[in-house]
Amino acid sequence: MNPWKLIDSCEIPDNGGELRLYQRGEEHSIAIVGGGELMNSRVYGSEQALAELGCTPIASREKARVLVGGLGMGYTLAAALHQLNADAEVVVAELVPAVVRWNREYIGGYAGQPLHDPRVSVREGDIARILKRERESFDAILLDVDNGPEGLTHRENDWLYGNAGLAAAFGTLRPGGVLAVWSAGPDRDFSERLRRAGFEVEVHTVPAHAGRRGARHTIWIATRQG
């Protein structure tokens, strides 16, 4: 088997941790030093499901606006664009500037170069800044940050999945908007926090590999009513 080759590395802003981009043949992997692999170019079924479940309820809206938290390898963004109309707008919030650069230079082809789509704009920085400042601005928020509510590698994300962060997300959505949250595993307490924030909640378990057996991930679909 071919060994992994280190392509690039970067520091995680305001964290002190380090992300690394690896390549092995036609496969790429992004890992955090001391925390293992975060994403792989061959494992993206649940990332696509996040966008499909989150965007389908609002896809027919005129000039729908979608906020994607976490670019990753671009699979969620690409799936959202596939669901949305030509007049839609998708804003990507990515904390780590190098991840945006890696998508442009190395890995964007896996998802079909979604950053090239004219409907897309990128804001490099913490998605919390958007949630705190913009009110009733988005029809859907697709949140794939860290490993979900439980598997945190970046402690500042506690706010995002806590009561204050969910209240901010609720206020950022337009009436009838959808907050879709990806997680590596289930979390009953998180479902209750979503309900306390005012959302109607559905929990979906989806395969990590589309159409295959094996690992399964959790997606919450939380809808703001009224």
C-alpha cells in the first residue's frame, strides 16, 4: 500500500492545534495533529445527506440564502448547490483559511469545484460572527463544524452547540428556515437543547459511505416555525 504523503499543514486560528493535508495516490485526507483524521475524500455520503436534508424544504424559495458552516472537502457545498435554484446564494464560513486554499489548489475536484460556482461566496472566519450579527438572513444553515456536539476538537465550538449558539442560529434563520447539523454520533441532550431553543426536531441516521454498510453518522433537522 502506498504511504501517506504530507502535502501541507497549517495552524488552527485561536486554537494552537495543527491541521495537515495528506495524499495517497488518488485519495486525500485532512487530519488534526493528536486527534486523527477529520475527513477523507472517499468518505462523504453523510456530508451530502446533510445538504440534501437541509436544503430540500427550502429549495423552491425565491432567492434562497444558505449558510454552510465548515467547507471541509466541499461535498456539502456541492450537494447544496445541486439542490438550489439558479437565483440562490450560498455563503461558506470557514475558520481555517488554508482549508479554502486546499480546496482551490488540491482537493476541489473531488466535489466538482463548487467554489467556482457564481452563487458561492466565502467568509474566512468563525461562523459564530455571522450568527451573532445577522438576523433572519438565511433560509437554511448547514452546520458541519468539528465532529459534532459531542466530539469536539476545538473547544470554542462549545458555544456553537450550546444554548446561546442555538438561540443565535434560530434568530439568524428566516421563518420556516432549517438548521441542519452533522455529527459523528448521536446525542440525546443536543436534541433537547434544540427543542428548548424553539426548533421542531427530526433526527436522521445516515451512512458515512453513500449506499454502503459501515459507519453511520447523525443529522439533526431543526425547523424554525413562525
